[in-house]
Amino acid sequence: MTAAIQLIDDRLHDIVDADAKVRLIADGMAFTEGPAWIHDGGYLVWSDIPNNRIMRWSESDGVKVFREPSRNANGNAVDADGNLLTCETSGRRVSVARPGEPETTLADSYGGKQFTSPNDVVVKSDGSIWFTDPDYGSIVADQGHGQPPVQERNRVYRLDPATGELTAVADDFDKPNGLAFSPDESILYISDTGFTHGADRPHHVRAFDVVDDSRLEHSRVVCEVSPGVPDGFRVDTEGNLYVTAGDGIQIFTANGDMLGKILTPEVAANCCFGMADRRTLFICATSSVWMVKVKSTGAYPY
């Protein structure tokens, strides 16, 4: 398998060298998702959803199993204390693993009804936890539970860990999926991947203004992805978006201008920045995981 850089706009030169090597670090997985860099320890974790496990990689130890079973873990994120937050597809919850302790439940229901299948999660610098809950766990049985949803909508939620208050911040998505904050956290980007189940359905990333640190307003579409759908994505310190797609990573400015692509031989599902300087992009692409050194720096926290 090979991967490469595709230049579309000369501004891409400020982000990644055209001859940068995209290196394969893991393969033989079933479906990779949810990469997150563990700063305390210096290693990458990612979900292998159908195989019901979370994997890890480091330069010194290579690839190992990190957690098994994982309740079909999908998206992962790290908070300011180094805890790992995980969206569990078949567990139908968002869990947290504190250092040296088993996972515990952060949230598993809204309005007295069980979540459908939490998908991706991000932590804001104030400690609030934002996550999506589409219905993939109901309709893709080998990656979830196959049970009918009890929530009447696919929503985006915000959890205040200090008070335990859970609020729905968006409920007008077809299938809300990946999400990430702008560097100053004034904007929350959320992808809609309804296109996976209908050619006339969304495959775009929307932006929302974050009001009073807790509400979303002024929705607008920033970019549309093709081929495939914009699954997980990340943002760098300059506000550029690194969006997964059917052909790899598509890199957009905050205004939606496409700068170029990091092409992968398999469909890309998620990515994250890692290493101590946050200048390595890790890419989960179906059965494989890749890494490429970049000039940009990943926005924090991720």
C-alpha cells in the first residue's frame, strides 16, 4: 500500500512538503477509527471497531492491544488530566478511563432514554465534553448493537462534568459524526455523513458559533467532501481543517478553500495530531493506520 501528497493550492506548501513520506504504521485491522495521542506516555491509541478493541502504537513498542473488549469503541479524546474519553458503539455510552483505573460511565442517556451509538467526542478547554450520537450502531450491526434506537433524533450533546448536566446542542443533523473546535474555540465544526445511506443526503462539514461556551448558533456549511463522507477531522493552530474522505485527508482553510490532499489507498475515517510537538498527523484508513510529518501544529486539546 502507498500514500502520497496532492497539491491543489500553493498554500499547502506551508502545511506539508509535497514529497513528505506517508508512512504505514499498522495494518490488518477490520475498521480503524478514533485516533488519539496520549501525551503522558507518548503513544497513539485507536479503535478497531468490529474487532471490539482499542489498539496502541509507539515508536519504541510498535503495535499492541490497549483495551479488549472495548464495547466497539469508536471516537476517543484525551482531557486535560490525561484521561481517555471513549464513545462506545455497543456500550451506548461515553466512558472515561482515569489513569490506572477501569472505565466508568460519563453519560449513557438523554431524557431518560438510552443513547443510540455515541460516535465521536472532543473536550473543550473548560472541561466540557461534546459528542455526537448518530444511529450507526443500530443500522451497522457488526460495528454496534443492531437494536432499534429509542432516541427520536440523532443529536449533538454537551456534558458539563462539574455538574453532570447534559444538554442537546444540535438536533437537526441527518447523521452527526466528527467534531472539532477552532483554535480559539469560538467555532465548533461538526460533520454530517448522512450520504452513507442515501445519495441525496449530506456529506459536508458545518460550522457553528459557540455562544456563552455552551450554545451553538449561526449554522453554515464550510465544505462538502467527495468522494465519500467527512467522517472524523482535526484543526491546526492556523484554523485549517484536516477532513477524512474516501480518498484520504482533504485539507481546507477555515473559509472552505481546498488546499490539497493526503491520499491514502483506503477510505480514511479519522485523524489526529500527535508526538510531543503535535506536528505528526496520524490517519486511520479502514484496515490501516498512517503517519506523516507536517509543518503545521495541531490545535489543542485533542
